[in-house]
Amino acid sequence: MAAEVNARIARRFALLAVLFAVGFGLVRVLQREDSGGSFGAIEYSTFEGGELALMLIASSRCGACNHEELVAAFPDMVSAIAGQAEERGLKLAVVGIGVDHRPEDAVTYFDGLGAFNELIVGRGWTNTGAFRYVWEGFRGQPSTPQVVVAERVLSPADDPSVRLLSERVLLRMLGSDRIVRWIDEGAPVPR
């Protein structure tokens, strides 16, 4: 019984370590394991190895984020990036960074778009996702909608301290018209 409790605590600690190591542990991070919710429909089996992280920075109240063509093109963007990830031998992580102040507004917005592995929501432009990909580290413009594609390498599964070994932004795209044109061109991501 004690061993089972210790194992459960160790698993929870490992998950928390992953969230903090990637830099997303200080905000409300939502992940759905069940297939009932759209944003949890992408399977992600392990934290080990490399991945292409497709991040959409958006707000439910942003007119351009709700542009009909952008919303309709989102699944095509995910498919295109997934294909490129597979060609490169990488996994795909689809991350929504909601800059709404009310987390539930961002969750509703992202849920209407399609499948996500992870959502970082709440606190507006001061949430951890915005800090990492707009204000610090990988500086960008504070505008929505914005697509960021990064290549990330995570520590091996047998490493007791899960951590981000490397990350580099490969692409940053701003504005719904520009994003839709890029998707129509196959959403190419430089190497």
C-alpha cells in the first residue's frame, strides 16, 4: 500500500517537474485525457525526444482570431505541421496560449478550434506562455492571432529530472490574413 502511494506521488511530482521545466507551470494548464473534449484529442504518449510545438497565441475577444477563414483553416494547419513533424522524426505538440483574462473564455475559444495537447490560459498577456513567447526568451510582438512554431528537445524518459534540453523558434506568423495565406501554401516550416 505504501509503495503504491509513493509511486503515485512520484508520478505526480514528475508531471509537475515537466510542466515547470518547459516553463508552463505557473499558470492554469489544462490537458484532457478523455476523448470527449476537442483539445485533448491529440495523443501524446511520452515527454521524451524531439517535437515540433505549434503554438497559437489568441484571444476569444479578438476579431481577427475569430475570422471565419482562420477558424476554418486551423485543422489544415495542424495537419500540415503534423506531416512536417513526422518527416523530421519528431512528435507534434499543439499548444493554445490564451491571452484572455478569464480562463474559461480562452478554453471555450480553443475548444471550438479543434485539438490541442495543452492550453495556457488566464492572466491576459502576463501568463507564462505570453511571457515565454512574447515578452522574454523568444521575444515577439504582442498581437493576436499569432502562430509560433518551435523545435524542442526534451530529456530522455529514463532521466529522473525531466527537462527541456533545447528549444528554438523556427517560425513566427502574425495576423489572420497572413496566417491563412501561409496555411494555403502548405504551412511550410523552415528547418
